[in-house]
Amino acid sequence: MSLFTIAFPALTFILCLFIHAALWRLRFPPNRAVCLLAIFVLFPAAAAGAWALLASKGLLWLPSLDKGEWLSAALLQLAFASAYILSYPAFEALSPSLVIVLLAGDSGGVAMKDLPLFFNDETLIGPRVKDLLASRLAFERDGVLSITPKGRLMACSFALMRSFLGLTKGGG
């Protein structure tokens, strides 16, 4: 296996990260999952296709790799993309555990009695509801939050996985 099969997907992923950061700074998209999929999966696939087409016409250089190495490079890019897309909600969300660690680290410690000052419905629940509405997993009518068919499918998938793992419906 050549270095290209590792370096090219890694560099492509880094380029996608920069594109992601630039787009998010310009305009925060309402459906982030679709945008992430476009940036980290569709864009590299389209770029690879365009590169191969131009290389077949002699306009660009294409490394001479066997099909297995090209497949390895593509799968590595897909693995990078999948790991990032699945991890992204954790970067975006306000994790109480992370907030406590950051508070304790910034100040050399945080008093247990002061922790409730940093967490309320606006910081914990509001962003989650906003995300559910923006991703069309739920809708709000007359002050009642209900899930959509898409949200029901996701909830059933998570419930099935939690059951498979032996976890309770609402526990950790």
C-alpha cells in the first residue's frame, strides 16, 4: 500500500474541515446533517470523479495505483467522514459534563453549590428543542412538542439499540 492511499484521504478530510468551518462562519445551515454529508461525502466523491475524468483526458496527473489501493483510499475517506459526522453533534451540543470540566479547569475548581447557576432550561433544553425542530424530527403546535414520522423512526432505532445493549429506556 502506498503512502498516497493514506495521505490523500487525510488531506481531503482536512480540506473538508476547512470548507465546513468557512461555510459555518458564513451561514449556519438549518439542516446541518445534510450539509455535513454534502461536504464530507458528496464533495470528495464528486471531486474524485472530476479528477479521474480530467486525468483520463490527460489534463491532470493520476497516481498509478491498483484498484485495491483506490478502494482503500475511498474507504478511509468515508471512515474519516463518518466518524466526524457522527461525532459532530457532541461538538455542537452543550454537554453538562464538558461544561463542568471547563469551569473547573478555568478557575482551578468550581463549588458544587454553584453548578446550578450554569444550567437552566434555556441552556440545556432550549437548544435541544431547537435542534429537533430544525431537523424536522419534531414539530410544535399550541405549546406541545410532538415527533414527526422521521423522529419516530429515529426514536425507535435508538430504543431498539438501547434494548439490544440492555440499557433502560431513559437511563445511561
